[in-house]
Amino acid sequence: MNARGTSRLRAFAARLRGLLRGTRHDEQFDDEIQEHLRLLEDRFAAEGMSRGEAALTARRQFGNTTRLREDHRALQTLPSIESLWQDVRYALRTLRRNPGFSILAVLVLSLGIGANTAVFTVADTVLFKPLAFADPDRIVSFGSVWPTRGTRSSGVSLPDAMDWRAGSSAFSTLTYYRRSRRAVIVGDAAYFADVVRTSPEFFKLLGVAPLIGRFFAPDEDSGARSVVISHDFWRTRMAQNPDVLNTTVQIDNRAMVVIGILPQGFSYPHGADLWHLTDAVKKEYQEPRATVSWSVLARLTDGVTIEQAQAQLTPIAERLEQQYPTTNAGRSVDVARLQDFMTANAKPTLFILMAAVGVVLMIACANLATVLLAKATARTNEVAVRAALGAGRGRIVAQLLTENAVLALLGGAFGALIGALGSPALLTLAPLDFPRLAEVGIDSRVFVFTLAVSVVTTVLFGLAPAMLTSRVDLNETLKRGMSRSSVGGMGRLSRVFVIGEIALSVVLVTAAGLLIRSFVALNTVELGFKPDHVLVLDVSIPGESARAALFYRELLADLSTAPGVVAAGASLGMPGRVASGGSYWIDKLPDKFTLNPFAGVYSIMMPGTLRALGIPLTRGREFNAGDTADAPKVAMINETLARREFGDQDPIGHTIIAGYDQEGPMTIVGIIGDVRQSSPLQLPNAEVLMAYEQHLRATGTGLRVLVRTQGPPEALESLVRTMVRARSTSVPMRFSTLEQSLAEYSAAPRFRTILVSGFGLIALCLAVAGIYGVLTYLVGQRTREIGLRMALGATSGTIVRMVIREGAIAAAVGMVLGVLGAVSVTRLLGTMLFQVQPYDPLTYAGGLVFLSVVTFVACYIPASRAARIDPLKALHVD
């Protein structure tokens, strides 16, 4: 365009400003627009277009006269509801004219906001919502701590708790309870149920009222054998019988009378079915002070804080250490809010997931911001016209942010839908021991969160592009269509966004890699036994112990010869479910008695159990049918105990004193291989194995029957059930497999690994799309330069390397920053990793190599397009 045309454009801009100052009338506006369009047509015609193409291009850039006239009138007024509505309508028109971009933007935002909404829905219920109890923040839970050993237990000693209650004024009410799975008979049907033994103050402390009947009276004697049942148990096991009060329920062969039903939704402890009074503090049965297996709750006195309560209990614990050094040495007490205690295990996982989805949202916003910057190229002329009409920079930014807000709100609406559908999916993946999962649901708090996230995303992805787009040189833009400086500024800002995306992706991918390696290690660790093809039957025999011993002996004999059965055994616990533990002494008791409750674990089993579990016998013999109550007592030990106590000596023939009853020494007759008894996460402990029939008085009548099968374990459930029913119709049964039982230990790691890996993959895809989009945009802006290089002799390979170098530099900077961020963040995963260090070099290297490969692919595609540019056409482009 010549100097005359440029001066005419500048004069046109001056006339538009004069129009806003009132020196022109609206009737002249259409003529001014038409004159400006003619000038643009002349410009495009001078570039080689036909007059028709030039006219069409000019109108596409600046829209029709009616729209610009409406915008002009809106810009003459101060911001108001009407102007806001005008901005919204214009934003909707803009999005409708660009359906591809609009759908992509809403999809990207929906994924980011939806992931955040789904995770927040679960986290809000589990971590932040108050418990459904009266004044829940004043309910505290107690724990036992050993500061010198750095260990903590959620259980406490009941005699200690009685001393805390007597010596402290910090609590208005204190209760204690212990839960266990028990055999329950209702009518002619037998079940396993979660039974809670507690004190009369339990329901009063929690502030719950019965749906039907009453709760325990403050002075009610435990001998009354009253029982309170949950609403679910009443509905599923008692057919919601309205006349349920005063009916009889048998718990471990003890007749209990139903006195009350809890309201629907109450479940504390989680999953409990029945509550009855305990006799643990009666004079005829004093709980040993060394036993730390009771849960204790208390309600703080008005005006007392948790810190003050802790300050009162610490001196009492110190006094008990001095008074009972054998049992209380090194043991203190810890007080925590009940909700914090309940969510302690779930909190780290949920915080990690919230951080992961936050990173995904940030990457989504950065990705969308790069797209908006690319679109800004086509909108600069439009912004210039608005500026010429008198719109200030703030007014233009407001219009652009309104468009972004519309996008964000649409993304938030679809994100809320994704969150509503995604939160139930999270619940199916969540570990069964996650607290309060039954309470999870969409409510007003979730919608407020989604709206807040939508507003934040508007600023995150919209502010920088809007500010840069609004910074136009009016004269230069009207002359050339867009300034070089603006192109350069947008390119630099796009690179910044890409660097941020890559850095955040490195952090998330590295965290996912560590969790994946940890999960693989957990599932491939050497357990010391073979969990596959083992059917597990929980069973409890009513009646005397002698009857139970005969029942198990006959059942195992029949199972051992059944088709499809490799071996059958029974034990009180099993790998991953050790029954108990305590002290042991070799050959004789010490002259001075000391107690160490962490010396080793105890296992009770019947003949055939080792073979059923696939545990090797390394020396001696295992239990056989001759190890009855009348025979000399025998025991087996594992290799860890043998090495610890005997060194290179042979343990066979020595005696060991241990067990539930400590009736006398047991002769060691065999040594077994080490087994991870407590869980796959913990190394083998010293283990003492005892013969079931020689410890009937202490072990009760409930065992786990273990059946190793040739085929799928579930296929033998019907056969085993028939064999049990042939011997008794009042025996509760619960079937599972050993693999299912062990899967509970990997549930939380699996939950974390799947979700963080999924979010990491989404983040990586968004980051790769971002770098691809930026390079595509930059190639488009440098078409003339590339054409000139090729005309001067640059080869296709040179062009490819040049473009790839642009992306590689941004990716390299992002990876360096990402590694620094990962080093800072992944150390927080230390307690969640198994046999993998937070700074594992192999994981870091693998993540960087993977990112490098996908980044190279994202760079190569626009680079190969740039290499195919026709120099003649490129040099014709201004």
C-alpha cells in the first residue's frame, strides 16, 4: 500500500475517534466503515487478490457493518449490565463462528475441571465435611506411642485409659470399644458379623439417638446381654421386622436380647453390625495392662482444647511408666481429633490426587492459553478497529475475558457432569478401608467449588492473552494487519507456556513412574508362600472346643481326598492375617521376668496347612494327627527366629515357651521358611507355630480353612459348602481367596498408581499438544522467512532441524525445571513407596526419555510441513 493509502487509513482512525467525541453523527458511521473496507480491498488487491476475493477477505476480518455499529454504540457507554450482556452475546457469536476451537477449548477445560471436581467430591466428604455426630470437633481419639522407637498404635491399654480418665479433668465423657468378626445366629440362619464390645457411654458420647428402642443405660450390667443392631443388619438379616425388640440373637453361642436399632446411615466403627457391653473392666476379668488393643474415645470438656488435654495426659503416662516399667516402659499417649484419626491413612493419598488434578488443570489452562495466543493473530485487526472506535485497553480486555469466561463456564458445566460421573468411578477404585465412602455425593459445596475453579481458570488461561492482544499499535496494525512486535511477543509467551507445561508434566510423569515401580515391586515381592489357587473359608463352630476340633479334623480329612483338591489345612490366622504376637523364651523362663510384646508373632494351625499355603519345611517335621491335647506339646519356628536365637546351632529338640496360655514348654520339631506374616509390605518377623488341638482353651472355635485347588478356587465353593452343611446347619461361612485377601494391601497403592498415572498421561498429551500447536503457529508466522531460506539454498533437512530446534530448546528448559520440581515433590511420596527411593535415577531417566520421544514426534510433524513449503508461494506472502 502506498503512502497515500496509509495516510487515508490514519485519517479514518482520527475520524472514528472524533465520532466518539460527538463530532460526527451515527448516520455517518456506515459511510466511514464502507470507506475503510474499500481501503482494505485496495490493499488485498495490491497483494494479488481479485477484487471479489479482496472484498470477501476484508469483510471476514472486520465483520459486517451492523455488528460493528452495535459494538460502536456499546463502546460509547460506561460498563453496565447492558454492556456485559452485549459482551456475552458477542462472545457467543464468536464461539459459534469457530466451532472447532470452541469444542476443543470446552473439551480441554472439561477434562481439567471434571478431574478436579471428581477428586474434590471424594476428598471433601472424607477430609473436610464434619462427622455426623453432635459437636464432632470435640470428640477425640487416643493412641499409644513409643517415642524412642518412632512407632504408634491406634490401640491403647484399657487399664491405662481408666487411669487417664481418673486423673484428668479434660474429658466430660470417655468410652472404649473393640471390634471383631463374630459368628451370629438369627433364627435358623448363621452369619459372620462385625461385633463391637463397648461401654454404656458409647452412644451418648457420639450424640446419636435410637431409631427404635433404647441404648445401654449408664448403670447397665454387662451380664444383661443387651445388644443394639445397625439399620442395615435389621434390614438385611431380620427383614426389617417392626417387632424386633426383645428378640434373641446369638453371638458366639451367647444369647443376646435386641434393645435398640440405630438410625439409617450411622456406622461407627465403619461397617459395624452389632454393639453389646463388654465385661473387660469387671473385677472377675481384669484386662492385662500390656494389651494395647482397645480403641478409646472421649468428649472434651467445654473450654478445653486438645493441646490442654494432651498436657494433662502426658504426666499421667510418665507416672504409669515408673509404676509399671514391665509393661509401660517407653510408652506414652497421643490425643487427636476423631476425624483426623479416621482419615489419617486416607489423607496422604487424597492430597496427592488433589495435587495431581491441580497440575492437570494448570496444564490445560496453559494449553488453552497458547491456542488463544495463536488466535490473537487473526483478531488483531478487530482489536485495532475497537481501539479506533475509542475503546480503552481495559474495555477490550474485559471483552476478551468475557469470551474466556463463557468458555470457562461451559467447561465448568461439562466438568461438573464429568465429576458427577467420575466420583462413583473413583469409589469403585478406592480401598475398602477408606472412611466415609458411603457419604460421598454431589452437593452445593461441590457446585461452589466447580464455579470457583471455572472463575480461576478464566484468569489462568485468559488474562495473559487478553493483555497481549489488547496491546496493539493502531497505525501499524491498520497498515500491515499485525505488528511484528506483537507476533514476537505472542511467540515468546507461547514458549513460556509450553515450558511450564513440559515442566509440570515431568513432575507428574516422574511421580507416576515411581508409583508404578513401587506397585510392581509390591506385587512381585517374595512372600514365602504361594497365594494362587487357595480357597479361604472363614468358619466358626458353635459349642465346645472339643466339638470344634473334631469338626475340623473330619472336614479336612474329607477335603484332602476330594477331587480337585491338592491339600487342605486350617489356621487361626494366615499370611497377611496373623492372629497375635508376643514374647517367647528359649528353654526356660528368665530369673527376672520382662515383657516384650514385639518379640514375635504366633500362628495356630492344623496338619496340612503348610502344604496348602505352599510354605516350605526346611528342617524337621510339621504337625501331624498325633499332636493332640494329650500328646507332648510341640512347636515349629521360622528361620528368622532360628537365626536370631540359635545361630549355627540346631534348634530341633530345644524347647520354647510362648503362646496364648503359656502352659509350659513346647519342643521345637520343625523349621519353616520365612513368610511375610503381617503384610507384603513388612519383612518377616520371628514366628512361633503351635498345634491347634494343643491350645483349644485359648484359641476358641473359629478357624480359617485353607484349600489348595488344581483349578479356580471358586469352583470348589459349592463342594465345600455341602461338606460343611452335612456336619452342621448352624455354622456361618464366608468364602474368599487368598489372592483376594492379599489384594487389600495393594488397594491403596493401586488406587494411587492408577489415578496418578492416568492424570500424568492426560497432562503429557496436553503438553505435547501445546508444543505442537506453538510450533505450528510459529511456522505459519515464519512462512516468508522459511521460503526465503529455501530459495537461498536451504535443504529440507536444514528446515526440519531448525524447527525441531525451536521445540527442543523449549522442551529442554521445561525438562530441567521439571526435574528440579520433581526432586522437591517426589520426596513427599517416600512413605508410599515400596522398595523404590523417591530419587530413583532409573525412574527419572525413563521419564525423561519417554518425554523426549513424544516431544520429538510433536516437533517433527510441523517441521516436516515447514520443509514442504513452496518458496514461490511463501515469498508472495507479506
